[in-house]
Amino acid sequence: MTTLAKVISKAFSDSSTEIADALLKHLLLFYAAVLLVAAMALTYGMDLSPGLF
């Protein structure tokens, strides 16, 4: 978990100007978008109102 936090911190730091860092940032954003779409697809049609919990 700490390693993941360090990678995310490095990817979104303002001092990262190398191409590898830019690629890492784009890959992390793409991965986050894929996870969001997957979560939305899995919960499609479910009643997620506060009354459910």
C-alpha cells in the first residue's frame, strides 16, 4: 500500500517533467477511469439509495 501511495505521489508531483513520469501519470488516470466505469457497470440497476444501507 505504501508503494502504491509513493507511485501516485510521484506521478502527480509538479516536479515530474520526464517522459516516463508523464506516461505513468497517463496510465494511472486511464486505470482510474477503467475502475470507475467497471464500478458503474457492476452497480447498474442497483438501488444505492441511503435507505438501502
